Amino acid sequence: MSNPTPSTKKSQSSATSTSAPQPTPPIYSILDDLPLEMKRNLCMIGGNGYAAVSLPIRIERSEKSGKNGAIVKLNPPEERIEKKLVVIRDDGVIFGFNNTLSSKSLGFDIALPESPPRNKLWSPKGVKDFANGIRPNPPSVFRRLVDIVDRFIDFSRSLADQQTMAEFISCYILATWFLEAFNVIGFLWLSGERGSGKTNLLHVVADLSYLGQVILAGGSYASLRDLADNGATLAFDDAENLSDPRKSDPDKRALLLAGNHRGITVPLKEPDGKRGWKIRHVNAFCPRIFSAIALPDPVLSSRAIVVPLIRTTDSRRGNFDPVEHKSWPHDWRQLVDDLWALGTTHLVGMRKYDEWVGSNSQLIGRTLQPWRAILAVAAWLEKHGVHEIFQRMEKLAHDYQQERPEFEVSDLTSLVIHALFECADRAVSARGANAPQRVFEFQISTVTNIAISLAKKDDWDIDLDLLTPRCIGRVVSQLRLEQSPRPGGKGSRRRKARVSDLQRLSSAYNVPLPQQLEQFFYTIRAPSSNGSNGINGSNGPASPAMRNCYACGTTNWVSYPNGKGEFCGTCHPGPHD
């Protein structure tokens, strides 16, 4: 029999290939949304809190497979120690301990950045205690934080008394552990002369905050962006240059200014092997703390709470270094573990307190943003048994607005608003407090002269050469006050403002109304009920009970526990209600 020709061989091979069984082709479908990912070591996914940490795992093996499938006994058993990434859910379940982490078991993918320093993470003992059902008590953790802050820092002549300031710093520390529940986070700017303790306070906050890291001025931009991507608390020591746009790295400054709101990312170009380059979006939303002798610039100051400090004469606080954890009144390692446990357990529940603060706070808009997370933590602590902590923090936030001009570089808009109020106050004095004046007219030239006078009298840090009618008129125009026609089309430009316009400016920019003007506004809105000369009468003062709240118009005033001031009970009910 003759051998087949080459063409015959090819035909036979093709027939064999065609008849071979083929696998079922894959099925392609478009998902409704992108797969969930865990991008930070402490985060909230699908209604649960999760923490991720690498733990040392001991693996003991007493048997193994031998030849031909036989089981071989090991005597002594084999033992080795490995580091494994595990994920702890808020109910104590640990994933990845005795199996591999998979999106099927977790419900999401792992996309964590570079692992943080070991001492900043949850300890193995703390994880085991959590898995065994041990949960820290929130008031106990808070009291320990307050004790530590009070131990090292003297808040004499600061924003409030020693106890209140220690509670304020402790609330901020706790807020860093609930970052994923907030949409905005404020910065702390620790200001004072050399030896005032600002660096000590910086170290205390960094040691107790979520992944806190003290960063010197020479820290690289690449390291900062990776820390920020994980939500770490960035603590900048000697931050004077950062407040000066002319001296600071523009990339660093952009990262610092962008990170107080959720969803803000910094796009970066990174090498991608043989493909060339790829774009990476770094999450910049994280807490920041600064220590500096100088005050922050206007942009940073609007995002920060300035904490003034002076040099202490208290040797009990001034002679100990917080870097030495042996001198702490409570065990640092145990406290950090408890903070991890608190963050994991209560992260999801914290969101409702943040929403409550947004609906009930006395502060509005930009003035609320630096305080919002602190007030949410205070409301949460009060719900768990810390007596009246929310009222103390809200009063501190309100009082801070009165001192705020002292901590900021002078702002031209604020000066113009002061000048407008002064114009209105003079008009009330000229016409009499009982005149039914509800619309005030301003000449731009008059506002300019008053602005110059105020800047000189109160030492505003503003170049007087900038205070021209053209410049002042531009600011007034940006405030959207209604134009008023000039008589005969000649003379200085004019604007007019209603009572509601001035009240809006006072509330929005936190510029207090002059006392006479404020009393006049209350008088024209409160009804007369006690005669022409009595309380609430046409010639009498308005009683506190009859003052109308700017926001809701009611007169439901509630006094603070210390009797100093009052707040609207309708707009600001207690966190228990």
C-alpha cells in the first residue's frame, strides 16, 4: 500500500481537529455596578465596618500526603510562622485566618495601598479579644484620651478651660477613626511661640489618631500622597512654609488644600511596566494637623480650627515628653487596640450622627465644616453616656467664631461687612431706634471711608492702598446687594440692603451685628404686648423670650447649663431627641 500524499495527511489532520470536543464558550454580561473594593485599612462596605491587618499566623501540620496518595504522620509536627492579611468584620468574624481572602467569601475585592507601620495597626492580641466578643466602652475610651491630653498639654489662655480643651482634642482624635462616616473633616492648626507645647500636642494626637504620622517639612510628596490615600492622619511639624504659597511645594499644597472633602482625588501619572504610563487617582480625603508659630493663610484657615497655646509654667505637664509612652497615665498599646475596635464596631452607626449635626447645628456652611465631625462624635458620646459633651463642644464651636478673626489673616470681605454694619448702625442712631426702617441705603464712598477708619482703629492686616471705592464696590457687588439708582444719575454709586440681607451676611460670614443694630432688628420683629414703654413695647427693650431665631423665626430659647448665653431649642434639640 502506498504512503499517503502530503495533501492527504493535511486533510486527515484537519478532520481530526474539527471532530475534537470544544469547551462551552464563556458568557459575557455587563454588571450593574463596579465590584466593591476595600481601599483603606478601616472602612465601611455594604453596611458593615471592616478592618484589615497583617497578623503573624502559626501553622502546625501533623500529617501530609506521601507517595501514591498515602497519608504520612509527622512526628514531631511541622511548624512555621507566616504573615497573613486578615479582614475583621464589625461582628467579630475574621476572614483569611485559615483560608485565602477572596471576593466570593468577602463580597468585595482587596485593593489596599502599601501596608502601614506595624505599631500603628491592630495588635494580634487586640484582634483575638475582638473575635472573642470583647468590646471597649466608648465613655471609658474617651476618658482615657482626655486624661492623656490633659497629662501633657497646658491649655492656659487657649480657647476654653483645661477640661473642655482636652475633651475637644479627644473628640478630634476619635473623629479620625470614623473618617469614612463623614463627608468633610476639619484640620487642626496648633499655633504658639517656641516652647508652647504645640509639638508635644502634635505627637499626642498623631500617636492616638488613625494611622497618625508626624511629618517634617522635608517629607516627600510621594510619601504624603500614599499616606493620604489610606486615610492616615498627617501631622506636619514646623508648618510655617506650608502656609506661604511662595515658599511651599505647589504639589504638596494642592494635596493639603484638597483633602477636607470626600471624593477629592489627585490624578497622578505612574509607570506601568512595558505599557508606558498610567493615570492613578489618589484619594486625598484624610485628617491633617499642623504646628506652626505663624497663623495659617486665608485658604487654610477656612478649613482649620486654630488652637492657640502659650508656654506653660506647670512642671507637671511641661517636664515630660509624650514620645515616652511609659510616662502616659494609660497603656498606649491597649488604647490603640480599643480605638481600632471602636472604629470597626461603630463606623456604620456614626453616619446618622453626622447627618443629625448637619440638620441641627447652629453653624452654617463653611463655618460648620471644620467642626462637623467633632460635633458628630460629641453627639455619639452623649448618646453612650458622656454627660452634656455635645453642649460643651457646640458652645466651644460657637464661641470660636467670635475669636476667629484673631486667628486669621485679615479678610477684605469681612472688613467690608463690618463697614456695612457700621453704616446701618449709624442710620439707626440718626433716625432713632423706633423708626420703622427696614431698608438701608449705602454710598460706596461712605462704606470706603468707614472701612479705612475701621482698618486703622482695629489694626486690620490689610494694605490701606487697596481700600478704594472701586475695590470696595467690587466686594459689595460680590455680596449681591441690590443696586440703588443715583440721584440724577450722578454722585457716588449706591447699594441698598434689607434687614434680612444684613442678617444673612452676619450669619453666613460670622460677623456679629453691632449691639444697637441687633436690638433694633429684634424690636421690629417682636410684637408689642406690654404697653408703649414696657418690655416689648414701642419704647421698651425686647425681652429675650421674644427674640426671633434667624433660622426658624421661633422664640424657643434655651439657656446653656452654665447660664452664659442661650440657643434655639427648635433648631438645636438635644442629641437624645
